[in-house]
Amino acid sequence: MDRQEFQLRADACLERVEQWLEGFDPDELDFTSADGVVKLEFATGATFVLNRQTAAHQMWFAAGASAWHYEWGEGEQAWRCDKDGHDLLTRIAEVTGGRLGRAVSL
């Protein structure tokens, strides 16, 4: 994938996550975004970070003490973990729901 294609796919991912986050009560979960970074900010003070890593052509997601790197899977048309192949959006929903104490889907 060339740089331009990566940028389009990464920006689409970030925008999708931002749109999803708009559905939460900001007193429970708020977010900020700038320059390829989306920060999820919980009422408890916890912060998760999703960002694009242009040089590596990856998306990175950090939640607490855990962090993952994702590469675009052309066959699946999804961002997949470079270690075990799990889906980025599914992981964001899982760990966000875990932090909120209820199931959420993205």
C-alpha cells in the first residue's frame, strides 16, 4: 500500500471511531482528536489512544498498560493486529466496554 492509500484508510478508520464516540455521554466518555490521534477520555481519568503511524503504515491503539499495532488486511478490508490477527474496531469496543462496565459495539 502506498502512502496515499494508507492515509485514506487510516483517516477513514479515525473518522469512524470519532463518529462512534459522539454517541456516548461526554460525562461518561469524551474524546479529542487532532493530527491522526484520537484520545478516549473516561470519567475515571483513564485515557486510551488510537493513532496512525504513517512511517510504519500501521494504526496503533493503547488502552491502559496494553498496546497493539494493526496493519491493513486487504482480503478482510480491515485493520488486523500484527501479532494475533484480531480486528482493531472489535478490540476498541471490547476494551472500551470493559472500562465502562457494559458491552458496547462499534
